[in-house]
Amino acid sequence: MDEKTQEKIQKMQMIEQGMQSFLAQKQQIQTQLMEVESALKEMEKSKETFKIVGNIMVSTEKEELKKDLSEKKEMLELRIKTLEKQEKEMKEKASSMQSEVMENLNPSKEKKK
């Protein structure tokens, strides 16, 4: 196996590790998003609302809390979209490299032009 092929294999492994990191981040953000959505839903049912600040719960205006949670929800959705875009780009790059590596490892097959 030549040096270029080995380098591409190493890059593919790095991309795969990066994708695993993206997946973990995405799952974490999706969990936060579900919590925010659940809080917004529960908030509609209650008359009184509270916000956790540090280690204490403080009474807060319902509309203010709803606004804060809605903004957080939008931010989390945007972060998920950004991660999905980066993940897609990494998958495409990995797929391209994999094709090149396979082509280099199987030189007996005719190359498509």
C-alpha cells in the first residue's frame, strides 16, 4: 500500500471520529430541544411559572419565560441544522475518499472515465 493510500485511510478515520462527535453533539442538543418543547407544553397548563436560576427556582412572568424558551428552541433547532449540514459534508468527503482508496487498493479494475 502506498503512502497516499495510507494517508487517505488515516483521513477517513479522522472523519469518522469527527462524525461520531457530531452525532453525540446532535443527540445532546436533541435532548435539550425535547426538554424545552416539553417545558413549553407544560407551561400552557399551569397558572404559575418558575425559572431555575443557579440552585434556586424563582417565580417569573409566564410570557417572559415562554419568550426565553422559544428563543432557546430556535437556537437549538439552528444548531441541529448546522450539525446536520456539516455531517452531510463529512459523509460525502468520506465516501469520496473511500472510493479513491478502493480504487488504489484494486488497481486491476479498470478506471471509469
